[in-house]
Amino acid sequence: MNKSTDVSTWGKRLWDGLLRRHQSIIVFICIFLLLFLGGYRFNIRNAAIFSFVDALYLMFFYDICTLIHRYFEKKKKYHTYLVMFAVLMVTILLLVQLDNLILDLVSVERIPERDIYHFFKVAMLVLGTYITWLLSNYSRKQCNLEQLQMEKKEMEVRMLRSQLNPHFVFNTLNNIYSLVYTHDEKAPESILQMADMCRYITDECQSDYVPIGKEINYIQNYINLQKVKYGEKDITYHHRVDNTSLLIPPMLLQPLVENCFIHGDIATNANGYIKIEIGVENGRLAFEAINTKSAVSQVVSKQRDGIGISNVVQQLQHYYDKKYQLEIKDEGDTYHVLLNINLLEK
């Protein structure tokens, strides 16, 4: 990349940053100028006063629309429609009264015919602001959706690489081969579990959301296969779910589970352990994972890229924005992960 391209890219990023940071100020100035240019010919002072007040009020109304949408986005649509209709009516009436108050303060003569025109003008301003907000919100959603789809495909590729990597597959197949060779009764069950895991990744993970029951079943299969590998090691897994049809992004929890085995010391520490608990109650998911780790595993853990945690954080930011709680505690000899999110209804 040449120097001119670097300068162009830097300039574009700077402009985009300034535009996002000062977007409200720019919009306010545009609304003010449009209103002022429409009335300055009659009275410059009054036009400036009304344009400033109306522009400020419309900006406030724009922010109110955003807050209402965020609050009602997960509720029934007709609730949102009723609330927005009421807000529109109240906004028009309040702005009319505010402008009438200013008319009284600046001693402008009140003419009934002008009152009708004034009400019509205010109604058009408020409705225009609301329509602008609808278009802006729709455009923002489309941009976010496109970005989310692109990043989701990238995450799917990383997810497939991390979960179906040759190391995991070969180890599992070797373990299953040993079971078959020794005529262990667990061999057929392990083969079915491996097949079920592959089917889940290739089929179910193509959707944005999957039932929490299927995600938990995948984790159960994964842990069962790890138990075959580690034998009688202290590996405990409990889950309690009051509604298995609630939806969750696929493979959201799996990297946290996998990290317990990758970064833990259960293979070398006789007293090492892994404890994983998943609870779902009233639509709220609580995930907890604890694993012991040695000094060697701590060094290895720091050297690794941290695919599991970064993958989870990216998905949480995309699907839940800031509406999640993820806590990671490095407590010396143990690693402790806590995650709380609200699941979607099917």
C-alpha cells in the first residue's frame, strides 16, 4: 500500500470519527438553518429564536424515539405502536404550546388563522423527524446486519477450525479405537457422540440461534469424550434447564468449556479438577466453569491467542450488545469463568 493510499484511508477514518462523535451537533445545525432560512425574511430575531427552540426540541424528540425503541424492542409490536402514537400526539401539542409561549414573550400578535398554520407546521416537523428517525434506524439496522453476517461467517470458520481441528479429532478417534480394540461397551456410544457433535456443527450452527437444549447436548457429548480420554479424573458437569427451547447463539458456551481442558492441568495434576455448571431459570442463563492450573499451564495459557475467550466476547458483543455479564477470574491455582445472559424465546 502506497503513501497516498495511507493518507486517504487515515483521512476517511478521521472524518468518520468526527462525524460519529459530532453527529448530533451537525444534525442540529442543519435543522436550525433550514427553519431559519424559511422565516428570516419576516423577522430575523424571531426566526432565530423559533428555529433554535424547535431544532432543540426535535433533537430531544429524536432521542426519545431511540429510547422508546430500545425499551420496547423485545416487547409486542402493538405496544410500541400505541406508545409511539401517544408520544407523537403529546410531542406536537407540547411543541405548539412551547411556541405559543415564545410568541407571547416576544409580543407577536396572535391571529387564529396563523394558529392553524402553526399547528400544521409543527405537526409536519414532528412527523418529518419521526420518519427521519425510522429511516435512520432502518439503515443502521441493515448496516449492523450486514456487518454481523460477515463477522458471523468469519467466526464460523474460526469455530470450525478450533472445534474440528485435527488434534481433537485424532485424539478422539484414537480413544475410540482403543475402546473398540478392548471391546469396551462404551465404544458404540462414543462413536454416536462424535457423530452427533459433527452433525451439530455442520447443520445446526448455520443458524443465528439454536435451542439451548442442543447446545447443552453438544457440551455433554464433548465432556463425555474427554472423560474417555482422561479416565477417572475429577471432571464434573451439571446442568438444569427449565426450558430447553430458549434460543442461544451456537457454540457460544463451548469455547469456555474447551478452555478448561486446554489450559487446565488435569492431565498432569493428580488433584486437578474441572467443574462446569449450566443453569437456565426464567429465561436467564448462568454458566460457571472452574479448572485448576499449574505454573506451566499458566505460561502456555498466556502464550496462546486466547481463541476461546475472544470468540465468546465477539459473539456476546454482536448478539447481546452490552446486555451480558462475563467475569473471568485468574485466582492463582484456578481459573474461574462466570457468564450470565438472557436467552431469547422461540
